[in-house]
Amino acid sequence: MAKTINLEIFKRFFRAEQTGGVLLLICVAISLLIANTSAKDSFIRFLETQVGFGPLNYSILAWINDALMAIFFLLVGLEIKRELIEGELSSVKSAALPVIAALGGMLVPAMIYSLLNQGTETAGGWGIPMATDIAFALAIMAMLGKNVPPSLKIFLAALAIVDDLGAILVIAIFYTSQIHFEYLAMAAGILLLLSLLNYFGVKRLVFYLIPGVLLWYCIHHSGIHATIAGVLLAFTIPTNETDIESPLEKLEHALTTPVNYLIMPVFALANTNITFQKEMLTGLVSPLGLGIIIGLFAGKTIGVSLFSWLAVKLKWAELPTGAGWKHLLGLGMLAGIGFTMSIFIALLSFSDTLHVSEAKFAILTASVLSGVVGYVFLRVVKAKD
């Protein structure tokens, strides 16, 4: 009975996301249109508008990318935890595969970029093709609906979470000039408190959400990307394997609709505003552009597929239920949707505005290529089946 409830929750989660995915893509198109018209400057000024008070005074763009996206990561973290407890990731072997696949999906693209940019002034951008944009990748996967097994969607969510955590660590170690350890210590203390609440059986969500806000604040001020707070909070929310709705499931129900129909479209609207310049075209065939495009599209596909194959052959892991190697190949293509986190690393990698513009266009090109080819490939695989 618990499995049936679990399946219904999962279906409801992706049913909403499938429709939300279409809305998200519409917002991508609107954002690109705005960025290349006379409305561009007004839109940028709007995103840069400061909102808040005291230490919580941030730009609208910062609120979207750091606060609203933390809520998105909270929802995905809740889904991953539930699957770890009672679903597709509940065995060690099934949980190990997305971790190993994500590792391959980070290492191979970074190696490809480094080889193509060795000795150049853009060599420091090796972290750019390592990241998978969990929001856009899940939106494309959700649009596939019944063309892919549900386990593959869970696998992609878990892989993207691990991938993003890896990207955050890379940023913290290699691209962050200063880490504020006092805030990290406070965040660790809050996380310990949340874990103790779970251990002693506290069920009321308010006792988790209020400290969760403080957790987000401390991580945000530590120098580490604040969205990780959503994942950490999710893993402290209590759940169960019974027919009784758990606090985790209650929170997941409450977040699914606003995340899919509001937070993700707003995120896309704010972050896809790339202004096209003619220099960007030549940048696509430069070591920088090729490193990003080949790294994201080919590197992700090779890394995810190869490391998954090795893990299964060595009996360290097992394939998701109902999924075959063609599904994993298509999923590897979708993992090449870098976008937000890749753009963020690009901004940290280069001070030259032309390099930043070229990197953004290459990321957009690689992400569109990965998304379209991955989507079509997985549709064709299902059609042949």
C-alpha cells in the first residue's frame, strides 16, 4: 500500500512538471526575445533592483537564483530522500549508480575542456562544462512523459543533485576567493539541530522550516552557493514507509505546484536573457567555445554512459528499473544541459567580458543541442521499443 501511495505522489510530481516544462520553455523564449530588443536595459535594471532590508537586502535576480532556487532544490531533495527510503534508490547498488555516473559526467567534460584549452588564457574555465542544470534537464525529461520509465527520471534527479553538489564544491575550492568559516560553523550547528529534531521524532514542519531559513542565510553568507541549503534541509525532514502521510510528503505536496508553475518559469525568465553578438559566432570554434560545447554535449554523454557501464559491469551498481543502456545514453545527453551553473562558473572564471559572452553563447548552444538531441533520442528509443 505504501508503494502505491509513493507511486501516486511521484506521478503527481511529474504530471505537474510536464506542464510546467512547457511554461518554462516559453519563458526561455520570452527572456531571449527581451534580451535582444530595446526592452533589454529596462529588464536588467529591474533584475538589479534591490529588495529587502538590512542583511537581507538583495537584488531581485539574487532572490530568484539563491532563494527561490533553494526551494526548488528542497523539493528535489525531498523526492530523492523518499526514493532512498522506500523507492528506486532504496538499495545500495541503485543509489550508487547516479553518484558514479555524476562523477564521470564531471571528470570527462573537465578533461576535454582542459585538453582543448591547455596553455591558453581561457584554461581556467575547466569547471564550466562540469555542471548539469537540474531544472532544465528535469523539465525536458518530464516532457517525455511515458516515453521513459519513471525510474529514469528519479535517476536523472539524483545524478543532477550529485552533479550540482560537485559543482558547488568546485566553486568553493577553486573559484571562491574567500570562505567565511564562521557562517559555515553556524550552518553546521543548525544542521545538527535539525537532525536531532528528526532523531527525536518531531513531526511539525514549522520546527524544520524556520531553522531551514536560518540555514539558508548562513550558507548564503559563507561564500558557498546557497541552494545547497535546500538539499540539506530536505534530508532532515522526517518520512516513513507506512500508509500515514509523513511530514516529507506533506511538504512535497505543498511545494510541487508553486515550484513547477511559478519558481521554474521565473527562474528561466531571469536567467536566459543572453544578448547575441556577432563575436559569439566566431567564439564557438575557439578553444573556449569548443571546450564547452564538446565538453557538455559529448563529454557528459561519454562520462555518464561510460562510468555507468563500468559500475554495472563491476557489480558496484545496477541499472534503474525498466531502463536499458539506450536510456542511459539519452540521459547522458540530457545531462549536457549546463546552463545556469555553467554560466555562473563562467562569470567566476573570466574577467574579460568577451570571454564571458563567448562562454555564455557556447553554453546556450551546447545546452540546446543536448536538450534537443537527448529528447529526440529518447523518443525514438521508445518508438522502437
